[in-house]
Amino acid sequence: MQEKFVKTALVGLFAVTISGCASAPVVKYGEATSMQTVSTDFSSSDLQQIASTMVDSLLVFPPIVEVTNQRRPVLTVDQIKNKTMQHIDTESVTDSIRTKLIQTGKFRFIDRTTDQAAVNEVTTQQDSGLVDKNTAVQFGKQIGAEYILTGNISEIEQDNGKVSDVYYKFTLNLKNLTTGILEWSAEKEIRKTAMRRTFGG
Amino acid sequence: MKNIITIRGCIYLGLLVFVSTAGMSLSGCGTSGTMASLTVQPNNQASTRLIINNPFLASKIRVDSLQASFSGDLLVAHVGVTSTHNSALDVQYKFRWYDSQGIEVAPDGAPWQPLTLYGGESKGLQGVAPNPTVKEFKIEIRYTQ
């Protein structure tokens, strides 16, 4: 009887141990800017590389350097066209590029995505009677953008069952809104290859 | 096989090159990769320092040149590297930026970038400072995790 009790207790303890291992994954913080090669899908490191390359290229382009030495031009960003088969948050890519450019102190940006909130606020200031008319913001005083950033991302994928190869190409253009001329353009190419192992994992 | 894993585990920081400049361009820093550190001072206004945390990686890659130029008021870093290994070498590198007081600027700004060097291949790496306060840069090279 006692032996049976001990056996049951051991089996129970074993079951608890096993289930404990299975239900408690090891979680740890990682380095946000490190390269990750989990798959050939578009990844955070691809996004960071693209943003970094685009910003570096724009900052050293001689005609742009000449302009930014004199003044801080006003830019706006168009949505990047995603021509890949994947879901890519292109707004996140342009957000990173815009943030880095603002941080240089050489560019100013207009953000059209928050216009409705701005209109609501200015309307309240003008019409609610709560705000001193001398300090209330006036309509029609905003500065227009001189340049617009446009671009697209495309991919070419090849897979023969053993090797999967994905090529990404990100293109960004800076268009002068007055003249229509593309003042600057840059490309970032990324190639990722995954090889399936014949044996094991 | 265990030996390789152990080596990979201890090369986290890999090769680290530190460049300090006061608006001057410099070049000519080289190392065999077996030396623990190297300081080159071509003039009084610029200095370079090489710190090797991982001799195993340093024996496979050589830093040929370090240059700093300015585009407008932004520092541009140029680094030439050569593989001394006879097969493909996958590493990653990252620029770090410092102001005139040696304080790091935008510590999380620059991502790790992949770099593949085929046997004996030389490549030039370039980075642009995130803003005009940057006067020094550092490049870190490590194995791809």
C-alpha cells in the first residue's frame, strides 16, 4: 500500500515537472537593433537597414547638403507602395526615415495624418469662446511642403525546394513639388537566402 | 563542434575600432589582428585606437583604413576592411557616434548591418553621423549571431 502511494506520488511529481517545463517559456529581452535571421520574410533589421541607408544617402547628397546648409526645407511623406506579396507596414518604414531626418535638425516635416485633429483643435480655439482671440491659432497659416518623399518596395522570390532566395529592393525619391523634378533618389537592396537542411532540424 | 560553439559564444563584441577626430581626415591604421591594441596618431588632431576583444575574429579580418570627412557639418565615417580568411566570412558591424565630450549620441540609433566578405575580399563601409554634434565615431564588428 505504501509502495503504491510512493509510486503515485513520483508519477504525479514527474507530471508536474514536465507540465511546468512546457508551460513556462524562457522570455528575455533582446537587442532591438541586432540582426535577426529567423526567416527570409521582411524583418525588423531589414526595416532598420533601409531607414539607415536612405537617411545616410540623403544627408550626403551634394545638392541636398547645399540646400540644408542654408535652411531647413519642409518635407512631406507619401505612403510607400508595397509591391511585395508580404504584408509590410510601410508607414513604419517611413516613420523611421522621417524620425531620423528630423533628429538631424536639417529637415522639417508636415504630417497630414493628424490634420483632422488639428482642424478640430483650431475650430475649438476659434469658435468655442474659451480661448483668447489674441492667442487663438488662425486658419490658413500653415507652411506648405516644398518636397515630397515617395517610394516603393518590391521583391523577387525564388524557391527550388531546398534553397529559398528573396531579393528586396526599396526605392525612395525626393520630388520637388514646385518644379516636379526628382531631386534625389536612392535604392537599398537586400538579399536573404534560406537553405533547408537535408538531415535534422 | 563544441569548440566552435564555445568560440562563437565568447566573441560577442568581436573587433572594435575607435576613431577620434577633430575635423581631420586620417588613414593608415592597420593591424595584423593578432595584436591586442594599436594606436595610430598621424597628427595631433586625430587619433585612432583599435581594441580587440576577440583575437579569433581579429585573425580573420583586418582594418585597412579609417577616415573621417564632413558632408556639410555632418561627420561621415569611412572604414576599409579586408578578410584575411580564405572562405566567406559573415559578420555584422555598427557605428557608434560621440560628441566632443565623448558622450554617445543616439545610442540606439544605428542598426547592426550585415557584412559578407569572401576570401581575401576588401570592402569599404560608410556611416553618416545622426547630427552635427558628432565629432568621434567607433565601429564595432562582431560575428553574425
